[in-house]
Amino acid sequence: MNVTTSTHKPPLVVSPRLPQELLESTTFLLKRLGFAAKERAMAAYEETGLHPYHHAILLVLDEGARDTQGAIADALGYDHGQLVKLMDELEERDLVERKRDPNDRRRHLVKLTPEGRKTVKRLRSLSRQIEDDFLTPLDDGERAALHALLRRLAETHEPRCAPLNP
């Protein structure tokens, strides 16, 4: 029996280049990079069983300033119904605890559990690694400059990013 092994490799798929006009558009590049960053983050968080959306909720709670579901939703710009589903998922994993507000039965007070605090630390580390990997082509000075420029834009166009003491 004559067995031959093929050394033929599948063809490399090269995506067509985008039109130059799009590549020259800063807002287009921001959108594309935003999609790429989100896709990478979602894949990395998937291994934890959580989403970046969960991480944001845990960070709001870790800051300690907001303790109601409504305040958390407003701080993050999440739909209140969407937040309830995310909170259910966090509560099922024993990361948060919800109780009815004794002063207003319509509201739920939310706090981190000890397991939630541990998870915040792990997710912070993961988030830093995702950012570091994404920004690999940039040196420390370029990263700082990019962050400063993006922060300035965010403070102008996204009210939740405005400085605390303008």
C-alpha cells in the first residue's frame, strides 16, 4: 500500500483592504477598533463565565457609591430590564446580594459578597491583560497619550465620563 502525505497547505485568506477614505477617517477607525476590542474582551471573559457587563456592575458596587439597581443602571447607561437579568446572573453565582429597601419596597439594595470582591480582583487582572495585549504595538508614552486624548473626547461626548470637579 502506497501512502502519500500531502504537504499542501490551505490557501491563506487575505481580507480585502478597506477603501483609503475609510482608513483616513478617525471616527471609522475608532468604531472598528471598538468592535475589535469588544470582540477580544468578550472572548476572554467567556472563559470566566462572565461578561464585561458583569465586570462593570461589580466595579460600580466596589466603588461603594451606588447601592440600588436603578442607580447602577443609570451609572452604566444600561437598560433597567437588562440590568435585572445581569443582576440575576451575578446573584446566582453568589457575587452580589440583593435585598428590598426597607424604606422603599420598590427598590432593591445591592452589595458585593465576599466572593464578589474576589471576583472583582480577578476580573481587574483580566481586564488589564486584555488592554495590555490590545495595545501591544504602542510604547508606554504612546499609550498614555492615546488614553489622554480618548479621555478628553469621552469627557466631551459622554456625560458619564465627565470629571467629578470640572
